[in-house]
Amino acid sequence: MIFNLLSGTQIAFNSLEVVLYVVAGLGAFLIGFKLLSENLQSVANKGLRKLFDKTSGNKFAGVGIGAGATILMQSSGATTVMVIGFVNAGMMTLYQATAIIMGANVGTTVTTILFAVGLSSVGKYFMVLSFAGIFASMLFKHGKKKSWALTVAGFGLVFFGLTIISLCMKSDYVQNSSFLQGLLQTSLSPAWLESIILLLIGAVITAVMQSSTAVNGILLTMLATGLFGTDIGNRIYFIVLGTNVGTCVTAIISSLGASTNAKRAALIHFLFNFVGSLIFIVVLNFWRGFGDGIHSLINNSEMELALFHLAFNFVCTLIFLPATGVFVRVTEFVIKDKKEEEKIRITYMDERMLATPTVAIAQLQKETVSMGDKCMESLERSFVAFLDKDTGVSEEILGENEEISIISKQITDYLIKVSGSVVSVHDDMRISILHHALADMLRISEISDNMVKYTRSVVEKELSFSDSVIEQLKKMFGDLKEMYKLAIAIFETKNRDGFKDLDRIEDEVDAMRKELIDGHIKRLNEGSCNPASSAVFINLVSNLERVGDHITFIAHTIEELV
């Protein structure tokens, strides 16, 4: 039966068969689109990272970046969700996000144009790519080659699904269905009510399917089979406007539970499409002959829809781009700042970035370094408290270390989620490095806990140390701070040139530990030192030497990279 369909022979379907074939075709289309989008995101990770790193105050650059990212990922929703993630993480301002969101809307029209070209000419040949792609994916176990193969398979499935739907629409049952023809071709009155109803239909269907591109693809097939009749007018355009509104649901859902600015970014996306749709509804209701005029010029219904989709987003971008500040101020007025914004422990990472592993790993590295800085700050506070015999800050230090422990767990959870995605061998190594670095940083935090205990012992037992010993301890801690700066520079840049200086200072710290302990034992033998101080002093010096070891381990984790 399928062969008959593909040959162009009309089949006398009954209603159940039509529904089953349409649903099957829609399933193939959606699976193909998911494969296409997800795998393009996977292979485009590095490109996306570079694109978003180049965001600046240049609005036109932002539009270009948004369009480029959407073309790479084949999903404006995915781009917008990523942008919301960046805003939530504080990496991007609302002004930058607004321009990128506008560009994402322009970028998504490329897919619709591609569908229009394929449906009218070579769509049935594209279907073969589904077999070629899935066969090629079997030859590659992982990596970019497999992702590219699945991208090709997804592309083929998209056109297979659209072709099946299109052929079903050409069947005798559908073409002769008076109910369906009447539903699609009957105009409502008054005209403004019809336009709003059609917009709502497009919005609801898109919200359910979570893809404006998918809905537009189905509209293209219905146009190609003539289901809207010859007197289409502007009706189809109102549905297209609705798809642009409906696609905002993904971003709105994504922003739930995020920061205030992230919610504002989602609202900007909605306002751009909603206000733009209202403007076009007014224009199209006054210009009732717009659709017929375009048809007389182009005489290709599928291409007319695709070009209208492009025109809508392009014109709205031209109108609203100069008003970026207005959009930001409106959202700031609607969504007020919280009086006491809940403290976000994770600064750089966001769940939305997990869809792009390379970006997520880069952010997790920043988060890991930030945690390391907190560990060293906690250690320094505890060391200063020890020297000052200050137990008043003990609870604060222990509280900071509990927070560090929570952050470490959150980063580890993110790393586990990222490693569950399809990642390259290089990215897999980077994930391993972060796991090891986290463990060493957490040990530094735990050593500051020990420092708190030593401080309490010194105060309770009324112990004291000579000025010369205190100066030696300060010198040792100063070397540890210098080691940490070198280690983090190596960890971030992956430049191994710093190993020589790092290892040299570590040797000095090791020698200082031996010197301090030997001196302490000598003073004990001479009777010039309180024996009660031995446990505290020896453990303190040994812990400081261990900090040097952990700092060195953090830097040397990059040796795992090949």
C-alpha cells in the first residue's frame, strides 16, 4: 500500500486507516526532528560555546549569534532555553539575551524554508537518508561521527513523516471529506474573531507539540495537498502567528524556579512574539487581500507560508531591536526583584546547559574553581583564627564548609548528568579531571575544619607559641597561597609550564614541615616547650603540608589529558 501511495496512486482509505497513517507519519516526523535537533546540538557544542562567548553590547551581533545558534541546533526553543540558562547563571545580561532571542526567531525560519523546498521537489529522495544515516550510525560506537550519522537519519525521518502525512492528505477519503473541507475552508465572521481563534489554535497545538517547526511542517503538507482550498486568504497566516506564540511555552516552563532575570528573559521571548503577532493581526485584518496578492506573485503555497514566517520574524526584529531597552524595562516592571533574593549556591551552572555537554563542562570548571577559592578562603579564615586564638568565628567557618560540601555534591551531580550524555573522549577526560579536582578541594575544606578544632584546644588549654614559630607558620601558609594561584592557573589554562615552580614550592613546604617539627622536638627536649602543645602543633603543621599536596594534585589532574 505504501508503494502505491508513493507512486501517486490514490487509495480508498477508510477513516481509521487515514488516522493510523497520519499518526504514524507524525510520529516518524517528531522522532526524526528530535534526532536531528539533539545530535546537531551535540556536534555543534564547541561552535555554540564560541558564539555565546562573543556576546557583547552589539545588538546586531546578538541577533546573528541567536540566528546562527538556532540554525546549528534546528530549534529556537533550545536556543532560548540555553539563553535563559546563561542569564540565570549570570553570564549574560538581559540586553544581550533580548537580541539573541530575536535572532533565534529569525534562525528557526530556515528550517521551514528547507521543508518548503523539499516538499515541492526532492522530499521523497531525502527519505532515503533515514536508512543511510541509521546504517552509518551502527558503524560508529560514539563521538561526532555517530552524532552526524544520527543527524542525517533524523533529517531523512523528518521528510519521511512529512511525505506520509502529505500522501494521506491526498487520499480519496480526505479529499472527499465534506466535514474536513468545511472545517478548513469555512470563514468565520467577524474577521477579527476568526483571526484570534486561528491564532489560538496555532498556539495551543504548538504548545502541545513543543515545536513551531513541527506544526509549520504539517501546515506545509496540508497546503501542498490543497486541503485549505484555493481561497485561502489570510487564514493560514494567523495559524503561523499562533505557532510563534505557542513556542514560547517551552521557555516559560524552563524559567520556572530560575532566577528573576531568567524569568524576565522568558517573558521577553513571549512579548516579542505576542506583540509582533498582534501587530500582524491588525495589519492582515485591514489588508484582507494580502494572501491573494502574495499568491499571485509567488504561486507556490508552501513557499508563501515559509516566506511569511521569515518575514514575520525579520520585520518584528527590525521593529523591536531598537527597543531592546523598552522590553527589559517592561519585564523589570512586571517581574519585580525579590526583596531578599534566595542565595544561589551554584553560580555558573544551570540545568538548561546540560543539553550542550561541552558548554556544561566549561561552566562546571568555572564552578569548580569558584568552589576551590571558597575552600582556600575558609582555610585562611581558620588559620588566622588559630593565630589570633579566636573561637568566635568557628561556627561561621563550619557553616561555610557545610555550604562547600553541598556545592561539591551539586557539582558532582551535574557531572554525573553530563557524563550520561553523548560526549567526546576529550570531554570525558575533562569530566574525570573535575571529579578528581573536586575531591582535593573538598579535602582542603575539611582541613579548615581541623584548624577550628586546634584553635579550640589552644584556647581551652591556654597554649601559646613563640613569635619565631608564628612567623614560620605564616611563611608556610603564604607559600600555600602562592601554590594555589599557580595550580589554578595550570588547571584553567592546561599550560604545564607552571609545574616546575609549583613543584619547587611544594618541596619548600615539605622541608618547612620537617624543620618546624624538628624544632618543636628539640624545644621539648630542652624543656622550653609545653608538652601539651605537641599534638596540636604537629597535627597543624602536618595538615598544612597536606594542603600543599592537595593543591599539587589539583594542578597535576590535567596530566590525564592526552
